[in-house]
Amino acid sequence: MNKYQPASFGVSVATDGTERISFFRMLAIFLRLGLTSFGGPVAHLGYFQNEFVVRRKWLNESAYADLVALCQFLPGPASSQVGFSIGLARGGLRGGLAAWLGFTLPSAILMIAFAYGVTHFSQALHSGWLHGLKIAAVAVVAQAVWGMAVNLCPDRTRATMALAATAAVLAWPTALIQVVVITVGAAAGYLLFRKNGRTVAVDHPTTSKEAGLIHLILFFALLAGLPLISALSNNHLMNVINGFYRAGTLVFGGGHVVLPLLQATVVPPGWLSNDAFLAGYGAAQAVPGPLFTFAAYLGAAMGPLPSGWLGGLIALGAIFLPSLLLVLGVLPFWEAIRVKPAAQSALMGTNAVVVGILLAALYDPVWLSGIHAPADFVIGLGAFGLLQFWKAPSWLVVALCAGAALFVG
């Protein structure tokens, strides 16, 4: 048996059985998401929910929330880890790599191009179309929260847990609060829903436990070994790889948390000026896909060599590598644990608080950055109606919001 097997995460497969998705089909699916998923990591989770839970039915709401909860626990970009895990489940390791490439490359290419100065992005960063994309993100996240709340908070107890999680995240907006809230939700779920726990069947593990252990060992070996190699060699390339790998390892709570880590990595040594750093960060807000692709801009813009496109790709690979190794290492153990009745009881609690976390993110930063006037609310309401009731594709809604914002502006 191939150690990389398609897995289900408790998937409710309705259309294609256990069909293994080819590399190029997976790449095409995630490439479209990579080109249209604006709005930051929380919005990306909304796009994934719409694509893989609502439209393709590759996962049910509960399994998707389980996966989101796991990736919130792990350091790294949660939305990219969720996408990689979905690709891994449906296409093995090649499917996971195809999902990551498709979702990541569009914004990485744009950020490298910006580093070369071949675009006029700096003039476009405050254009009406960008505001329209933020409005679209409001609608996408609102639809995801709506759908997940209906399925995962069907009673007063879980609805109350979700609202309490929302209040906690908004009251204490720190990097680790989401991990604390999910932990408390798991404990509450275990205590409150022990009689509701049930065994859930999973056909195959995504990877064997032996392979998972190898990936975890590699993760920690690089975390411990790269600083030593960098110090001994005093080589710029090794310094870059070490700095970006460490930044990707220490991030909890979303992509924006990585910014101070990256600034401390590239500005004090003189690899990049602070003005150039901030200019790249501004451009990163205007491109789709994960915020971690900001690393591609830094790698391409900073000196000394390697810089340019090669430096961009090296920095991109170094910052994403720890999060992908963690997913490969943790998933087989997670799949073995989550099928137990006790774990299912705990997950009923975590799923409820995940809805609350997404609701908090719908307000801040998604709503606050997208809805500034009554016209914005009207555009967002129309976008939500198209997504929720007319089942319009996300890319069309994004395009319509951008056009509407330009027209109104």
C-alpha cells in the first residue's frame, strides 16, 4: 500500500466516491482559488468552505471544522495548511503539493514582479477595486459563518459557546488567544457532550504514522540545526533560509503575526530598508492568496545575492516548509485520535468555538476593513445573496464587487 493514501477526515463524499484527484486537476482547482481568494486568511477559509464543503462536497461541515481547529493549533499559515490537507486527502502527497502550488504561486509571482518594479501596484493600492475585494471578503466569510453555524451550533449550548468564543477573541486579541479558546472549547465539549460521542470511520490515513514521525523529526531537526549551520558557516544563503524557516515556525494566530518576525529578520541586518519592507507589505494586501507570499517579495528585493526570482523562491520555500512538515507529521496521529468517541465529544466543543472565532474575524478585521458606508453594506449584502441563495461562484462575486465598488467610488 502506498504510504500516501487519499483520506477522508470524516469526509461525506457524495459525488465521486473515493476518486483520487489527479495532480493537474487539483492544481487547476486551487489555481482558481489562488487567483480569486482575496481578503486574508479568514476569508480564505470561507472560500475553501464554499468550494469544498458547499459545492464539491469533499468534506462535511464537521470534518472541515475539525481540520480548521487542528490548523489553528499548529504554527504557520492556517489557511494554506487547510488547503494542503484537503489536497493531501484527495490526491496523496502530489495532490497536497498541487493544492499548495495552485493556491500560492499566483500571489508569489505578483510579489516577485512587484520586487522587480514591473507593475504600478503602488498607485493601485488605494483604488476602488481593492475596496471592492474587501467587501467581497465580507460576504464570503459571512456565508461561511452562516453555513457552519447552522450545522455545528444546532442547540443553545453550542450556540452559547460560539458567542462566548467570539467575545473572548475580540476582548483579548492576542496571537495565542485562538489556541486557548479552542483548548477550552475541547474541554467543555468533552464534559458536556460525553454521551453524544460516537466512533467515526476513516478509510485510510493520509500518511502512515511512521512517515508522520519522520516528518516531525525533520521539522525539529531543521529548527535546531539551521541556526547552528548558519552561525558556523556565516553564509548569507544559510542565514536567509534559517531566518525565514524560523519565522514560519513561530507564527500562531494568522499571517499578520509573521510581519514583525520578518521585519526583525530582514531590516536590522540591512538586507532591506524599512521603507522597502513597508512598500512590499502594502502590495501584499492587494494580491490574492496567502499573506506568507510576502516572503517572495522580500527574497527577491533584498541583497546581497541570491536575490531576484531565485531569492524569492528560496525565501518562499523556507517560510512555508515548517508548516507543511507539521501537517504531514501531525495528520496521521490526528486522524487516529479524532475517530474516538471521547475525541468526537471534544470536537463538538471545538467546532462550536471555531464558529465563534470565525464570527469574531468577520467583525475584525474583515467587516471593519470592508464596510465603511451604506453603499458598501448594500454591495456586501448583494454579494452575500448571490453566494448564499443563488449559489454564484466566488470568482464571479469577487469580480462583481470590484466593479461595483469602482462604479460607486
